Amino acid sequence: QHPLALNLSHFCCRFAPGIGACVTYRGRMASDKALAGYLKQVGEIAQKDSKWTSETQIERLLRPGAKYRNLDPYEVLQVDYEAEPSTIKRQFRKLSFLVHPDKNGGSERSRLAFDAVNTAYQTLQDEEKMEWVNFILQESQERFEYELEEKRKAAKKRKERILEDESDEQRKEAFRKLVLKTFAEKEIEKAQIIQREKKKMEEEERAVAEIKAKHQQEKEAQKEWDSGREARIQSWASFVGKKKGKKKKSKTKRLDPQPKKV
């Protein structure tokens, strides 16, 4: 406690007991507040340190929703979106060491976590893949600004402030959540498009297969017809020959002279 506060407390207790008690109480309150702040910092440091263990990082990378959460390489590596390449590389090495299968008994979970970390880092090194990531970030930023403005308008009517304007940390956290949401939405949308295209391709393949099958049937029918052509010709020739023979025989009988009656 500050010496001036102690002297003032002593003076008030001697000459004005009521005021002295008040000052003493305030001094205790300030001291308790400082202690609470210190303990909070200690807790935050302990919490921060506890995050960087193999168990916590593997759990973080494989928790429910990881399929979409791990689409954001910055989220996987736990770095800011404006992080320098050197920071990203250092974070990658730190994480890959913590979750490496060799450090975790070769477990399947550690292998999956290591793959997620490695994929995130490789994505950040790939210009083509980063075009998609930057597209998501740009869309998220535009969406974030629009939603913030709408929230501010609604809060202004209630004479309140929105949480995102309370601190930079809350603003960053809100933006991070929106980015994760956008990644998930775009991945679902992409999967739906792929599914539609796949179905379309399957339908086209089925149509082509039906056309080919029909053509093959026609070809086989034509082949069968051609193979029976000779037999049909012979049958027809035989039929026509018999018919001509009958006509000739009938005509000969009609030409014979009739016998004369006596």
C-alpha cells in the first residue's frame, strides 16, 4: 500500500475515526483489487501454458467440428491472420513437435493431429490454395463490417454498445468465429456443387450407356438379320419355283384338246 495512503489513514483514525475507517476500507479494497488482478494474470498465464501440451493440442485439433474448423490454416496453427512467415514457421515447428506421433506413442489421434498441422502449414505455403483462403478472409471481412454496422444501429436504438466495440480482443474473437463459420459454409456449398456435378455426370454416363446398349442391340439385330439373309433368299426362291410349277401344269391341261363325242 502507498505510504501516503497509510499516513492519511493514520491521521483520520486519530482525529476523525469515521473518516479513518472509510479510508482504511478503501485502501483494503484497492489492495484486494490489485491482488485479484495479479491472480487473474497468474491464472491466464497458467491457462496459456496448459494449452501448449501434447494432450491439449491433440484434443483441440480433433474435437467435434474439427472437419470444418481445421479448414482455416491460421486457426490450426493458432496464429493471427497478419502473422509474419517467421512466426508461422516457428508456430508450425512448435505444434508439430507437440503432436508428432513419435512423441505420443505413435497413436492414431496424434497422427491425425500431425496431419492437420502439416496440411495447414503446407496450405499457407501454396499460392494456389491461398487464393481460396484469402477469398474466404476477404468475404468474411466484408460480411463482418456489414454485420457490425447493423449491430451498432440496433444497439444505438437501445442506447447500448456492442461487445465488438468494447475491446480489440473481443473484436478479433468475433471475426475469428465468423471466418470459421464462412469456411464451413463454403465447404458445404462446395460439397453440394460437387455432388450435383457428380450426379449430373452419373446421369450423363447412364444416358451414354443406354445409347450404346441400344446401338449394340440394333447392331446385333442387324447381324442376325444379315446372317439369315441367304436362308430367306433360298426359301423365297423355292416358294416362287413351286408357284411357277403349279401355274405351268395348270396351263398345260387347259391346252389339251377336248375328246370328241361319238
